[in-house]
Amino acid sequence: MLPKLLTTIFGSRNERLLKQYRRVVEKINALEPQFERLDNDALRAKTDEFRQRLAQGSTLDDLLPEAFAVVREGGKRVLKMRHFDVQLMGGMALHAGKIAEMRTGEGKTLVATLPVYLNALTGKGVHVVTVNDYLARRDAEWMGRLYGFLGLTVGVNVPGMTREEKQAAFAADVTYGTNNEFGFDYLRDNMVYEVVDRVARGLNYAIVDEVDSILIDEARTPLIISGQAEDHTEMYVRINAVIPGLKRQIGEADPRTGEGVIEPGDFTLDEKSHQVFLTEDGHERAETLLREAGLLVEGASLYDAANITLMHHVYAALRANHLYHRDQHYVVQNGEIIIVDEFTGRLMTGRRWSDGLHQAVEAKEGVRIQSENQTLASITFQNYFRMYGKLAGMTGTADTEAYEFQEIYGLETVVIPPNRPTVRQDELDLIYKTAREKYDAVIADIRASHEHGQPVLVGTTSIENSELISKLLAQAKLPHQVLNAKQHAKEAEIVAQAGRPGVITIATNMAGRGTDIVLGGNVEKQVQFLEADEAVAADDKARRIQQLKDEWAGLHEQVKAAGGLRIIATERHESRRIDNQLRGRSGRQGDPGQSRFYLSLEDPLMRIFAGDRVKAIMERLKMPDGEAIEAGIVSRSIEGAQRKVEARNFDIRKQLLEYDDVANDQRKVIYQQRNELLESEDISDTVRAMR
């Protein structure tokens, strides 16, 4: 009661922060006319002036209003973009080491330029962390024009670069790159034998773009550098041949009554925790099959110490065959198993599962089995990012995870209001009994939207589903584009034009993060091509550019009149945040838009968490075929299921971090000693102390 009363009187913490930021925005706006009068050289000279003032004892906070005003003026001249007031507020939150939650389409890439410029003035380097190499290159090139204009250097850190190229990228004032590459460079720098081989300098300040994806979704996976271990290739093939002889048990026995088994078998699957367990009968059956295959000596048990690795192989093969599915968890490309990132839907080339799982999947698919690896160095994203002197992040969806950001990273989330209010309509979920009924309804909805000229983005949670919908649309003779991890090179191109009238785009949940869907299509890309074409005369170029813009304005109005971009999601993801991201692709910058989720009781999330309750409601209501439930109570029960999954995932990440914290203390000591030895001229004292 009391906290509510205090919030009513003083405003929430978020409102108080925004009020504080608005006062600074007024100062920046007051400086605008003064900076508009400066010529380009005088504006660029401000950078050196700021550096001198820092050297004389001024702080970054003292310089903030002027520095932001300089970046805004530079943006107007170089990028033809003026930072909105809300973008200045987002920049202040980032400079203060907080997470700025800004809706899709609010221009987060431009927001980052403000704190990046200000913090780069110290000369200690600023890292801008993106979710993929394409965005790192795009943003470095795009925003690099502004930094270059203001006298800062920009580097890009992506895989496949030479040592010298990486050193140059890290030596720049601003370095763009992916989380994986920054993390791996840190580990590699602590494995070098010469100081000159290191590529990175200190970890001063990082701004993490799509911070939820990097610090939360990917935080269950540690970064590992591996070397080859002993070879068990033949073992995987032989064990894989044994697995078809083991049968899955349906239902689980209640430990008190012994009842609950619907169909007895050799192993049970726990889809929630992604684990397999052999039953009592299963152990005996597995031992018999292994003896027949010549892998287990007569009279020996799977539990004997000598057979521990055999047991490990059996479990790895069971998981590979029953829990990891092709085109959902991995794809087979050029005779290799490539993991699909469950959060972004992207291919994770070069990444391998540990504990023999990857080799078991290779044996299952009949591709060449690569030898097992042993860990040489590893770190979690949590511990890597916590080493930065100052950390900040931005995303469209952080509020649902604000507790975790605060708890693990000490990062406060500030919700920045949109430049224009959102008018998107989020319709209630429609829930069908079977997947067939659901897909029939999805195709009917897509057809109706397509026929009245409304662009549609169809969201799926796996490559398999996106290909299934593509097949159904092809049968219905509806033209469409597919965006999934198998072809993300064309991603930005497809997403840029996904807002044209009647265009149908199917996307896995990576949905081209970082690229806006503009209603009527993206005219900027076409204008850039024209401007770069030297064969076209200047007068003709200006006329054709104007013609393109007029044509786009007509299409833009046409799509707005049709209701804006329609989002059709074919299932709920286990994280509410990823559902919100999909919704957020529509209704950008005050545009109209609609979203609806279509679900069935056969969807994994429904089946595992909410199926029985909803099924009971449907049975009681005697729902006819093709009829859906549309009720707030059902949508809320699904959100409850998602909360359960999110809480479980949070526990997994927290547990991983607690384990890694122990290793982290050791890692810090070892790396510190290693660096001291590398940097010392004479190590005889250290060697004597060890003796």
C-alpha cells in the first residue's frame, strides 16, 4: 500500500529518470542553433576541444550536452537524420550504464552514436556488440560515416580476420563486432605466447545491441575453445545401431502407487528438461543389446566403473535420436551437422555440442563423424561482459527480464517512450484442437490479407515450420518469400521489402532483427543504388530519385489504408519476450498494424505446459472441427506457461553462472599470473617463489 502511495506522489523510478533526462534534452536543444552556424571544420574541431577539456579535468558528464549536440548536428549533415528528443534520452540512459528499452523502429542504431562518441573521447575504446556479422559490418559502415566526419576511427571485428587486422580494429576509437567474436578474442589473447600476439586492449565500455538476445538467450551457452581429444568414432556408429532396439515408455510410474504407465518401455523422455532416462527394464534390455553387439563382456554391468563411457555413449545416442530433430535443432549441410540457434533461428557454423552429443547426431545422420574435443579455455557471456568498466544495452523488449538484468549484471532498465504513440491492434490468440485446423485458419487469414493489399509477416519458431507453411502457401498458389537460417544472406533485402502491398514473408524468429520493415517497402535502398550508379547523369538521377520517392509515398498510404503490416504467428515461443519482438515488427513509429497468434493443442508449448486444461475446456464446450477458442482466460494461462519456462531458464542460467563463478576466480588468477610472466623481462624471482 505504502509503495503505491509513494509512487503516486513522487512518480515511479522510471518517470523520475525520464524527468531528469528531459532537463538535459532542453540544454541540448538550446545549443542547436549555435552549432548549426558552425562550418564542417569547426564542428569537427569540437572533438579535439572536448579531448583537451577531458585532459584538463572535465568529466564526460560535463561534456554530455555539448557532445550530444555535436553528434546531432553531424547526423543531420552526414546521415540526413536528426536525433529525436527521445533518442537523446536513450543515449543518456546508455551513457549512464543502463539498458534503454526502445520499441522497434525507434532508431536504436542512431541512438548508440551519442554515448559511443562521448565515451570514445577518452581514447580507451568503445565496443558496440551486435547479434551477427552482417549487422556489425552494416552499422560500422553506416554510422562510420558520422564518426569519420567527427574525427573518430572505426574498426570491425568479425571472424576470419588476420592478427594484424584484428589489432587495427581494436586500436580504433569505436569497434563493432559480435558477442562471440569479442569473447573468443579475450580467450585467445590469454592463450598467446608473446605479448605482441594479443589483439584486444582493455575492456572499457560496451554497448550491447539486442541486449536481451545476447545477455539472456545466449547466456546458457558458454564460449569454449577446444582442442582434439582421443578418437571414439567407431563407438558412436556401433552404439547408434543399438538404439532402435530400445522402445520409448509412454507415461511415468507414480513412485507411491506404481501406476501411470500407459505403455511400458525402455526409456522415458522429459521434454521440459530435454533429458532421457533409462527405466529398470531398459537397463537390462540395453545390456543385452550391447552384449549382442560385442560391446559389453558377458556378466559385466553397465554400472561397472570400466563401462562408464559406454553408459555415456548410450545416453548421448538416445538424446540424439529422440530429442534432437533435423531442421529444428540442426540442419545437414555439405555433409556436416550445423546447429540452429533456438532463439535467433540462425545457423551456428563452427559451434559443436559437447559431451559426445554432436558425434551421436553425426552417427544418426550417417555423415562423417568428427573427433571429440577437449576444452582448452572457456568463459560464460555473463562473466565476460561483467569485466567491462561500464556496460549498457538496448533492445525493444527488456522489461519482462528487468529483474535478471539487475540481479546478474547490475543493469537497470529504463523504458524510453516512443516518438509517436503505438496504434497497433494485438488481437486475442485463436486456439484450435489440431495443427491441421490451425494451419487451415492461418492460410485463410493470409489469403484474406493478401487479397486486400495488406503485407503479411508470418512468424514461426523453427525452420521446419517455416518450410511447412511455405509448402501450404505454394499449394494455395500464394506468392511468398521465406526467411530462415538457411539463407540469411538475402535477409536484409527480403525484410526491407516486406512492407510492400500484399507481400507475404515467412520468417523464423530471427526475423531480420536490426532491419526495419517500412510500410510500402524501403525506398532508401533503391535510392542508394541510384546514387552509386555513375552511368546516370546528375539531373536524371535527381529526377529518378524524386520519382521513386513519390511512388513510395503512394504505396505507403495504400498499405496504411489496408491496416498496416499484419503479423501472423503460428505458435508461441517459450519466451514472451520473443513473441513481443515479433509483434513489435509491426506498428513502428506510430504506423497502423495488427498481430494475431494461432495456436493448437499439438504445439510443443501447449502440449507440455497448458494442453490438458485447454483440452478439457474444448471437450466440455464440444467444439466442432475448425472452430477456435478465443478467450482472455486461455491467453493468460498460456502466458502463465511461458512464465514457468522463463523462470526455469533463469534458474538454468543462474546455476551455470554459479558454477562458472568458481572457475572465474581461478581463471582470473591464472590469466593474471600468465600476463605478468609474459610482460616480465626476468621471471627468475617468480620461478624461485614457486619452488
